[in-house]
Amino acid sequence: MQLAALAGVGKIIVLTSNTSAAELKSYGATHIIDRHQKPEEIKTKIHEIVGDDLVYVFDPISHDSTLGVSILSSTKRGKVAGLLPATVDASKIGEKKQGYDIEFINTPRILTEDLGRVFYAELPHWLETGKIKPLGYKVVEGGLNADGVNKDLDDHRDGKFPGKYHVHVNQS
């Protein structure tokens, strides 16, 4: 999201829980849509924002790209890119006159040596100037222990938003 904003992408629509809205807007999201809505409601809200012009969707967490493909333009070729191999239920996507592509992004393939050199040379400057912000997180108390990790997982299960946690394995 931050790299998209840095690259000048005009509309960055994020599906998330409403509890994350302020943080995600600080990272560059221009529109927040509650991910707990029905797919048709999500599709309607996205089309209210971009019309039938959406040609790129990035979905970092789903194995099912049906929603991503369904919100793509019906008249322009679109692409859904993700970090996981994905499937699509073609009966739920509607007509895509120009078709669509699904891309599984394998980071080492994308981050070539030349691009990586440029990216990592610029990253410290982007961090120093605030163009890229480190993501917030909390450390699980007591390191790698079942009680601390389970508490955070239980909070997620119960609809609480405990935040993003890191487990420091060597912490005592």
C-alpha cells in the first residue's frame, strides 16, 4: 500500500476491518471498505469509487480470487495479483469481455537484482523522510510461549483487534 502510494497510484481501496482504517489511511489507503460485508455490497461500493475502470487488484491473503476478479472492469482486461496461488469460481464473476489474468507473485522473481539494488538504496531515505513508515506491532510478552500467543489468537477469533504481534523467540 505504501509503495503504491509512493508510486502515485491515485485510488488505493483497502478491504479491512474498520478498526484498522486510521492506520491504513496513514499508510496511503484512500478508501476503506469493511471486509465483513457481503461480496455484492463490497463490489457495489468499489464500483461507486472507480466505476468500471478497475484493472488491477492486489490481494495478499486469499486463496480464492473470485471477489477480486468480480470487481475488475467488465470491458477492460484486468489482473489480480496475489502472494498465494489462487482459484476463481467463474460462475460468480460476471462477464469479463476482455478477460483477466491471475498472477501469483513470487517475491524473488519480482525483486530482480537490479530493482533490488535500487529499492534497497532508496529505502533508508524513504524511511528517514517518512515516505515509508514502519508498520506498527507489539511484542508477545514472554517470547515464544503458548499462553501469550494463544491470548492474541483468541482476541482475533473473538473479533477484538489486538494489533499485529511479533514473537521474539529468544526473549525470556
